[in-house]
Amino acid sequence: MDDLLLDPLDVQLLTLLQRDSHATNQVVGDRLNLSASQVSRRIQRLEGLGVIRAYVALLDPAALSLEVRSFTYVTLARHGGEEGQAFERAIGEFPEVLDCYSIAGEADYLLQIVAASLNVLSDSVLRRLTRLPGVVNVRTSIVLNRIKASTELPLDHIGAAGPQRRVRLVQRAG
């Protein structure tokens, strides 16, 4: 693990990019009182360090007729070893699964799933899910209303310790 020094401009830059990654370096620079080339160098550095992983377009599921969202808890007969690895590989083949987390507690995994309808969720997703080897229990909660959703990470803790703060970076495998 490496220590990463982020200064207040890095934190402000990351905040602005989280809100609008489509903003030009000139626009970001104007907000930060930096030149476009300085913004570009900072962005390249943060990309190189893996702080900025990707740039994406956030699509509206309802506009694309994905009207149903669920959170599904999955329990395996045995979480570790080959059974868990096989489940994790298989879940990668489910385009409806937006997120899959390995969790501690009553279940082994928590999935966020989107589907066009309750029938699609039940028939094509949950039925396939329950047939995966090792799956012994699936519990699903259907989202009624989305109260808050954000892709922005809170960054206030970084700027709280003075002009620079050491942030631990976890090196991710390939």
C-alpha cells in the first residue's frame, strides 16, 4: 500500500468531477483558479494512481423501462472456497445485477437488481439465481420509492486534517 498525498485542490477537483465529469478542463480550472493544463496534469495523476477509475454516463432506469429495483440477499451452503468463487463468476453473467456485495450477517451476498417488471424479476432473474449451485436461500425486497441515490463519495474527511492528508490506497489486482 502506498500513501497518497491529496491537497485541497485535488479534493475540490474530485468533487467537481464527481458532479460533472463532462466539464472541460477549462471550466474546472476556472472554478479552481487553475489553468486547463494544470487541471489536465492533476487528472492524469489521479487516473494513474487509480483514484479516478472511469468516466460513465448515468442512465435513468425508468426512462429505459427498467421499472423494478430490488435488493436480494443470497445465502450459500458454504460461502468460502470454490462454491463462493463459482457463485461470483456466475453472477457476473447477470446483466440485471448492478451490484453484488459479499457481506457479513444472515446472508452471504447482497445484490441490487433492476428489471423491466415484477414478472421479469421473478421469472428470469430470481428463478435463474435460485438454480445456481450452492444457493440455499434467496430473499428479495422490492424498492417502492428511491429516496436518495448518489454516486458521489464524501470527501470532507480528506480536507479536514490541514493542507495535505495522507490517504491509504489499496492496490487492486488487474
